[in-house]
Amino acid sequence: SSIGVGPGFNEDLMQGFAEIGSGAYAYLADASQLGTIFSKDLNQAATQVARNVTLTFELPAGVELGEVLGYRAVQTGSTVRVTMPDFAAAQLERVVARVVVGGASAGSAIDVAKLRLDYTDLLKNEGVSTEASLAAMVTDSSEIVMKNRDKEASVFAARARSAVNTREAAEALKQGDNDKADQLLQQNTFYFEDAAKVAGPAALADDMQAQKTMREDFGNARDEEGRNNVGKAAKRKARIDFGLQGSTY
């Protein structure tokens, strides 16, 4: 795990340490919360249940990977492997991936992906593999598509898409381009408004408020230290919105 404190560290490097080491990442504006973070990370380590966690997508013919948002993914042919953090008991992480499906006619069923989760069970000291399949029905009716959009998936996808912009906005702020940063954050509002049409306004209320607060923080960051602190906090939030919620403190 890695912990960055204050404005004077490279957050991308520190997040990379956590990613390669399958650990957690934390950002603190000052050192006053270090004890709490250390305690949380030690508790995570003491209750660890799974290591070497890998999520694999097997994509059938006619299906292409668009992107895996926020995670390190390697594609070899039709196989996509996503490296996950180590897991403590009750730890929750989410993965949002976009795939492009084509070549099917209306009324037919199509395989979208076969999923496999591999990990080392630390309680049994043995490897475990679980599988699942994802399929879809094809329609040429936009009304049917809208009616059957998954509420939770719409929320998670909106958050992950917003995280891409949040991360880019933090970089723009670091370079002093406040207008570009604000435009990127403003675009996130449209993602959440679109998801709210499916999941309902209440499901996105906290996200909308967080975006409003973030835009205000960006606008109030006047000096280099302020921009650094705001940018680091934004990148931490982006990790959570990508789905790395259990491994981000």
C-alpha cells in the first residue's frame, strides 16, 4: 500500500505502487490522519482472504473490448486479463468495462463474454476459479433498450466515465488550464443526469453534489499548493468512482 501526504508527492507514481503491489492507496492533505490510515491498512492486511486476484474476459467472435476503466488490463487475442487488488474480508471492488457487440440480427441472442475470476484462497491455501457468462438479446427497438437498462449498471458506468474526466481535469488544473478542467467536470454532470433518467434522481444525488463541490474547489484553487491538493483529492475520488472503493482510503 502507498500513502501520499500533502501537496509535494507524485500521486500517479504512488497510485502505481499500490496497483503493481495489489495494495491500497491513500491521500492525506496533512499527517493528522496517518494513525487512522495505518490502522485501517493493518486491519485489511490482518483479515486478508484472497491474493493474486485476476478477472478474465473471454470475448467471442463479433465482440470487441472498448475499454476497462481505471484498471490495468492486458489483452491477448480475445482474452482480456484485469489485475485486481488483494482482498480483505468484506472488501468490495467493482470493474466497469465497455464492450462493442456487432453482427447480430434483431430477435436473436448473442454471447457477450465469459468471465472467470481466479485467486488464491488464503483461508484454504489453494487456488480458486469461478466462472460466469454474459449474454444479451438483440433488438432494433430503442424503447425496449431504454426500458431494460440496468439501474445499478447505469450508475456505476456514469461514475466510471466521470472518473476519466476527473483525472484529466486534475491534470489540466495542475497545468493551470482552469477552463479545460471546468469543462471536463461540467461534462460529468451530463453523465449523471443521463444515468438519473434510468436509476432515478435520488440514486445520483450524492454524485451530483460531489461534482458541484469539486467544481467549486477547482475554482477556488488559486496557488500551486492549492491546485496540487485539489488535484490529488480529485484523483483519489476518481479511483473510487472507477470502482476501486475498497482499496482507496
